[in-house]
Amino acid sequence: MNRASLHFVLAALVAIALPLFMRSGTLASEVLIFAMAAAACNLLLGYTGLLSFGQGIFFGLGSYAAGLTLLHTSLPLGAALALATIAGAVAATGVGWLSIRRQGVYFVMLTLAFSQFFYFLAYTFKDVTGGDNGLLNIPRPAIGPFALGESWAYYAFVAVLFLLVFAALQRVASSTFGRTLLAIRDNEERARAIGFPVRLFKITAFAVSGAVTGLAGALHALLIGVAPLSSIEYHMSESILIMTIIGGSGNLFASVLGAGFYVIVSDLLSSIWPRWLLLLGGLLVVVALFMQKGLWGLLERLVEALQNGRKSPVEAPVRPESEGRSI
Amino acid sequence: MIYLFQLVNGIGLGMLYFLLAVGLSIIFGLLHFVNFAHGAFYLLGAYLVYDMTERGVNFWAGLLLAPVVVAGLAALTEAVLLRRIYHLPHTFHILVTVGLALMVQELVIILWGPVGGNVSPPDVLGGVFMLGDFIYPQYRLFVIGLTLVLAIGLWWLLEGTRLGAVVRAGSESTDMVSLLGIDIVRVNTAVFALGAGLAGLAGALAAPIRGVEPFMGVEALGIAFVVVVIGGMGSYTGALIAGLLVGIVQSVMATLWPEGARLMIYLGMGLVILTMPRGLLGRA
Amino acid sequence: MSTQVPILAADNLGVRYGSFVALSDVTLSIRPNTIHSVIGPNGAGKTTLFHALTGRVRASSGRISLNGRDITHVSDDKRVPLGIARSFQVTSLFQNLSVRENLRLAAQGRTPLQALAPWRGVDPRGGALAVADEVMERLELAHVSERAAGELSHGQQRRLEVGMAVAAKPRLILLDEPTSGMGIDDVEAMKALIRDLGRDHTVLFIEHNMGIVMNISDTVTVMRAGRVLVEGPPALVRDDPEVRRAYLGNMITGDIA
């Protein structure tokens, strides 16, 4: 079995295992929704070398697009999701096109500034977005013969989409396109010298990333029945980026780990202590200092340790931590 | 007359943005380090003044102490944590400083609550200034005056002193600084503290104007980035021009279209990027 | 021969960086299927000339044409499909990718837009991969095909650097100091390789090793201070008094084969 198929099997196992280990279908759905968003972020960070602080833009626009479609038109669910995907892709094309005019830290600052721009846009046009309150009472219509009202039914729908999206992203990553992105990440100057229009490739990567993130945003809005202002806020961009980095930027499955860890741990901590972000902040520092390959790197070291000699059973207790689904 | 009022307002706001951005800019210039915790230092400066005036400490003492405390904390952070990560890729600089910013924000909420509050300007400056039809709060005039003096002092520090020479040389090449026989480790700490202290001072000065709330740090970070993108990182003049520009645009728009004032800042940035990808001063 | 249309021609080419003039009034014409070298002391503008010819640096004045077509304003990446490929003086590879993948990418660069479709896989039989394998054979890199470029020896990296240009199947190949930093054995192999490339390409190369220059070039252009000093066949250039002065007399030693 090659690496890509192994990772797909792992992703499928996560989708199957979540209902077995978790009591809340809503939380389980949230894990997979953010796994999509983080994997899309990773296509930029890990494959193209672009650290985007603007993923919340596409997530938020996806939420609004789906919400507006379902509230104001009689279009079916599929159309709402498709429109959200398109909204994410279009916005990402624009943001990417402008942001990659500058490189390095300027690029990062631009993406952050654009995320502020879209936040104020959503905040200013209250008639459309509901402003501070968000778009309320978004319905969750059936898809064909399947009703999605019940939380685990919706989870099943999300899980199917998650696996489709994951497989599609894997396909993108291993295509000539994805391999060119890796080359651009490695040595942009050489990529241009051998004939690749680097900017066009970066913008396309943005469009793909934005499309998936828009879809994730739409699924999230349907999950909670609201398209809140917080979906397009700075903190959404920040969270998606954090999930991606905590998971590890080396492969797409790492982002699933990162999202799972972040969503579950934040749910757990926030129910214990409302100021849990303090601990998260500390965790980020720890990750940067000691865990630069993220959870995936930790998992790799663990597997290696287990293979190299079973003489140290002391390591066994570390195990559940790395998967982060001990609930 | 309303436009003159807003223009003067914009200059005051712009000078605060300048302080904020120039701090970010000199840190990056010397350390090649993007400080995502810069907004947190601004936040801290504002809350320190708020706390001290609430406790009955003289406003002037608070205004003096707040940036000093912020600079001290920043120096400590640099010495204990940040210098260990300079050699890592930018991703990890961002991760660590985002983490620090989150921690500061949550600490502020723990210590002072999630709601925020107001800071009264000192009694001496509580009144208004009148010149014919033109009526203007004295405190805001004081802010403009003080920041102008600071801007001149800072210019002198960067252009006329040994430290300034090192900062400017450092942005060219760190090796050269080592060749000059200067203890670069200490200069790094000092410059980081200076940059953070400027952000703290901007926060402290802003507190009586816009009040304090725990999320003002994020907004300040966004503004500082816009100013630096427009003006050019590492450029004093760029930060000054772009800061004033952003401040004035925001103020004037506040009259024309109150809800959209902050939106216009970012729209303006988009236009600059579209027409002048390298920013106003055209540096790489 | 001189009536032939040059494959690449530069007319009064100039490059300025601010007030610094890096290149001025360079007129150059490269005849097809020849090996043409550019020599000159450091700072003569050789690499700038390459940058201008490949489009990495914009020409401030003058005109560049490829087979009679004006390409002065064509961007660097778009010159590759037109048939210009280059190597760098300082090795610039995809360090983390395998040798085969480096060459496959370089071959793909000829038709870059094909790679823009995110669903299209890498064709395992034909196209770019076949070119990569062919180039690996020619450059004797087949035995390290799966190794990351960053792990190769210096000599191998320099050869791969040249291979990146070859894989684009160019008509004109520009090599910027292909032997820089090489040991004596590797230099001989590179000399043989360049001569071999000259059989099916037009080669323009910058070189400091006069042994190679005088040995295998059909034409030599000598540059100094951003201008062309002398141009002609090796024997003529070697005996030119101006060139001897520029090189302080004794640096040109290589034999003419």
C-alpha cells in the first residue's frame, strides 16, 4: 500500500471511529468539517509554502453563501453547497492574486489584512449578513431521500463529503500540479527559470484551497444553523492555521489529526475553563519549541519507537494523547 | 469645519498608528522577526494605564510607567523565549507570537474582565481648545504634540546614534554588526523592548480616546500590518506617511460613512497593493 | 556561414540598476549549432547578460530576438517554451526532490500549462518522465535517480544543474560557469559533456577555465566593464592585444584542439 492510500485509509478510520468514541454528533461533525478546512490550508502551507492568514475569509463566505441561499431561495441543499464552494474559490482567487504580489512576511501580513477587510465588510453590511448576530435560523433541508435533521444523520453526510474532499485533495497533491507546487515551495526561482508561471500556480492553489474551505464553512453553518460573524473573524483564520501547524504540514492526513486535536481539546477545555485559550497559547509555544513536525511527527516517532524494539513498554501510556480522541 | 475637525483627529490617530507600526518595523528591520504579539503589547499598555488610573494613580505616572513595564516584559520575553527561535522558519515565529498574543489577551480578561472600560484624561486636559469656530478636545491636541516630539526623538535615535546605525546596519547584514564588535544579543533585546514599548505607549495614549477592551490588540495588529504594507517594512518615513494616511482616511470617512470607516482602510490598502505592489516608498 | 539568421541576437542591449550601469550597448549574435563562450574578468557583466537574455532581468534598452522574433518583453518563464533554457552559476536545484523529479519538472516546464490541471496525474510512460530518464542516461545520473538533489556530490549537482537546462529540450542552452567549484576529473567530464551538447544544441556558456573555452568554442566573446571588448574565433581572441591587457597578459593558456 502506498503512502497516499494509507493516509486515505487512516482518514476513513477516523470518520468511522468518531461515532464510536464520541457522544455528540455535532462535535464529531465539527471535527471533520475543520479537518477539511485544515487540509485545504495545508495545500497552501505544506505544498506551496504559503502561510495564509486568510482562510477564515473563505470559511465565512462559504457560511454566508450557504445561509443566504437556503434562507432566501428555494434552491436545494446541493446548490447551496455548490454556491458556497464557488464563493470560496472566487474570493480565494482574488485574495491570492493580490497577496502574492508580495512575498514572505509581507504576504502573510497581506492575508491577515484582507481577513480584517472581509470581517469589516461582513460587519458593515448588516442587512445581508446579520452583522453581530449572524444569519439566524438556517434550515437544514434533506438531501434527496435522506433527512439530515438528526445530528448523526448529518454526521454521515459530512463524513461522506469529507472522504470525497480528502480523496480529491490527495489527487490534487499527487497530480503534476501538486508536484509543481512542491517544486515552487522548494525553489521558486528555479521553478520560474524552467518555465513555470509561478504566480498562476499559486493563484490556482489558492482557488482550490478556497473552494474546499468555502464548502467547510457552508457545512459548519448548516451544522449550527447559524452563519455567525465569528466565522469570518481573525480568530477563525487563526484557528484553521493553528490546526494545520499543530497537525504538521508534511501531509494531508496530519491536518485531520490537527483539526481533531484542536476541536476536541478546545471543546473539553472550554467546558472546564472559559479562559482555555491561555493554555492554547502556551501549547503553541511548546509546539514551536519541541514539536516542529506537529502531531504527525510525534506519531511517526512513536511508530518508529514501537518498531525498533519493544523493550520499552513505558511508552505505551503516551499513545492516546497523539490521536486526541480519548473522549 | 467638521472636516477640519476630522482632519486633526486623523492626524492624532495617524500618529498613534505611526508609533505602533514603527515599533513593528524596527523589530523586523533588525531581527527579521514578524511579531504577531505586537498588538498584545498595545493592549497591555492601554490596560496598564486603565488599571493605574482606576487605582487612583496619577495619569501622568501611568502614562510613563505603562510603556516602561511593557518594554520590560518584552525584554524578558525576548531573552527567555524569542531568541531561542530566531533560527527557525517564519512559520514558527508566527506560531510563537500568536501563542503569546492569545495568552496576553486571556490574561487581560482574567485580570480585568471581558467588558473593558473607559479612561478619563487628566483634569488639566479635560477641557476643550477653542480658536474661533474650531473647538477641539485638549487631550487629543496633547497626543498630537507628544507624538510629534516622540517622532522627532525617534528619528534622531535611528539616524543620529550608534544604536540607530546598528539597527540600520542589522537590517542589511547581521555579520557586519558582529564585525563592528557590538554585542548583538543585547542590541536585539534592547530593540525588541523599544519596539514593544512604542506599541505599549500607543496603547496607553489611545486608552483615554477609545477606551479599553480585550480585543483591541487584534485590531491594532491589523492596522499596524496595513501601515507597514503601505509604507514598507523597516522604513521610518514609510511608517510616518502611511500611518498618517491611514489615520486621516479613517477619520474623514467616519463623517462620510461611519460604519464603513475601518473598511475603507483595508480597501485603501488593496488599492495601494494593486497599483504599487511595493508600497508607497517602493522598497523591496 | 555569416549570412545565416542568428538563433539569438542582442542589439545594443543595456541593463541599469538605478544609476549603476551593469551592461551597455552589448551587441551579440549567436549562430545556430555553434558553441559560443563568454569570458571576462569578474564584474564584466557576464551573468547580467545571461539574466537579460533569459528574461530574469528586464533590459533597460536595446532589443533581443530569437530566430528573428523580438522577445525583449517576453517574461522569463515564457522564454522556455520558445526554446531557451539555462543553468545557474550557483547551483539552484529542488533540493528536497529526487533527481528524476528535478528533471521531470524541467522537462514539464516546456509545456507548463498542462501541469495546471489539478486532476491530471503524471504520465508514467511518455512525456516528461521519458525525457527525464533520457537526460539521466546522458548525464550519467541514472544510478542516483531516486536520491534527493541536495544529497548529491558537488560534481553531480553541477551536472544535474546542466541537466535541468537540457531537459527543457531547448534550441539554445545557456550555461553559467558550468565547472565552478569542480575538481579536475569532473571538469574534464563537463568539457566532454558541453562538446557533446554542442552536437545537437546551440550552446552559449560563461566560463573562467580557459582550457575549456579555447578548446571547444567556435566563437568567444570577451567582455569588460559591461561592454563587449572583442569577439571572434578562439585563436583570434587569444592573440588580441586588448584581451591580453585585460587579462594581465598570461591568463589565457589553453590549447586549441
